[in-house]
Amino acid sequence: MTTTLGALEERARAHGGEFGQDALIVCDSLVRIYQSEGIEVQALQGLDLLVEQGELVAIVGASGSGKSTLLSVLSGLDAPTAGRVRVGPWDLMAMTPRQRVEYRRSMVGFVWQQTARNLVPYLTSAENVVLPLALAGAPRAQRARRAAELLDVLGVGYCADRRPGEMSGGEQQRVAIAVGLANSPHVLFADEPTGELDTATSHDVLEGLRTANRELGTTVVVVTHDAGVSEHVQRTVAIRDGRTSSEVVRRTHTREDGSEHVVAEEFAVLDRAGRVQLPREYRDALQLVGRVRLALEDSHVSVWPSGRPSAEGRGQEEER
Ligand code: ADP
Ligand code: MG
């Protein structure tokens, strides 16, 4: 079967519609400006991000790069200054307060960095998971069973009768994931869930998020300043200065002998306005500052320092 031009055109039209129309989460040129004591802070500076249904995505970036701001917007706690943000059918720019409550209850779940913010200290793990089920009006008979199931899936079934004070930080965070998943949200957001944990315990918590993604099919977006997280996820998006700057995508390849190995590939992100951020190592290596030269080649685009036309640059100067 050959693909006709008509079919290609139809497909292009279908995809040429709205930016990210097939994605579950769409952030389009998001801007968030904070005003405090007369000073403006641009926490998000035109951020674009697409997350597909069923993905497990990590967002990494230095402290102050805008990660928590992004998660507050996505979780419906904060409204952006400009741009477009959609999660499933919900347009987060145009929600009434009542819709916002409904969105937070039915569409998304959260896990925060501070273990104390996730769990009620005087309730056991099982009671903590039952609480959101009770608030959402789940039938009484189902609550305890659902709580036990979730704690089991996350490997903390043995903590069901313990209060937060009787568990390690990693156990508390895995219980917190169970609480976040109680009402079967479409998306689970986690803001630095391992921020207060050591490496070994962080591993268990990140594996807990992976379990939520794989076994329950929940789309997961986890924010962290820990670059090591990329080992646990398919896609890592780096934020710098309130914008997405690069992505690492991991794929599992099967060798001829049947053994598997993981290939991680880093991509720069071209934003909707055509901007790309060049990694610092590249800029330093070629002293790329201020103006640079660009050339369109058959299969790629070349970038040179402006002052030094390159010999491989096919005699840039002469051509002008
Ligand atoms: P991250 O989570 O990546 O560390 P944040 O999203 O918390 O970054 O912050 C991004 C920027 O916005 C920082 O410069 C921070 O100081 C600023 N910021 C965050 N929240 C507020 C606020 N409520 N008022 C003023 N500035 C804020
Ligand atoms: Mg933060």
C-alpha cells in the first residue's frame, strides 16, 4: 500500500491543528511573573511542554529554575500570568473555583517534598489512604480494600497500621504515593518527593512512582533537582531559567544475542518561536557569545562563532 499525497495532507492538517492536541498535558508559552515588594520575578518565561498519556516524565533543573511554579500551575493551585495550559479536557486558564476543586479531586494527585505535608500524623497509613476516598464519597466497603491494595502495590503493605512517626522517610513517601493515587487520578504530580531522602531510599520512592505508572497506568510527572532520576524514567526534561532547555530520552534496545541495553540520547528543545539553548560546554568550547553564524545544510543546521568563519564553513565570507 502506498500513502497518497491526499492522506499525507490530511494527516498534516490533523497534526497541524492545535499545538499538542493529542497530548494529555500541554503547556504552551507559559509565563508566570511573581510581584513581590515591587520586584518582578519571571519564574516561567515562555515554557513549552507536552506530556503524552501514560508517560513517566522527570523534570530536572537547578533550584529557582521554575520547577515548583510549573507544578503549582499544573496542579491547579496557581494560575499562570500568560500562555495556555491544558490537562486532559481541562483548560486550566478558564476554570471556575468550583471546577478547580473538581479538577483537583478527580483528575490529579500530588506528592510533596515535605513528608509532613503528605500524611496526617495521627492517622495510620491505611487511614491516610482511606481519607481521600472518604472525602470523594467512595463506598465504605471499598475503601479499606483499595487502601490495602495500593499499599501492597507500593511495597509498604507492612506499614498499614503504622503512623507516619513510626516509618522511615522513604516508607512515608511511598505511603504518600498511595494517598495520591487513592482516587485513581489520571496524572500524579510529585514535587521533589525524594528531596529529604538519601540515595538508597530515593531509589525506592522513584521505583514506587514507576510502579504507579506501569501497573496502574497513571501518567506521572516528577520534579527533582537530582539528575540521577533519569535512570528511572523514559524521558527527562531539563528546565533552565523558566524554560524547557533539553531532554534526555532513554530507549531499551535488544542486541542480536537477545540481551538488552539502554541507550540514553540527549536532545535540545526547539521552542515554538524557533529558539534553542546551546549547552554551556559547546558555547565555551567555540567561544560562542553574542552573534553567531547559522547555515542551513541538507540535513542539519551549523552554528559558528561570528568572528571566525570556519574552513569547513564552505567559505562563508566569500559567499556573502
Ligand atoms: P524551583 O522549584 O525550580 O526551585 P520555583 O518555581 O520555586 O523554583 O521558583 C522560581 C523562581 O520564582 C525563583 O526565583 C523564586 O524565588 C521565585 N518565586 C517562587 N515563588 C514565589 C513567590 N510566591 N513570590 C515571589 N517569587 C517567587
Ligand atoms: Mg521547588
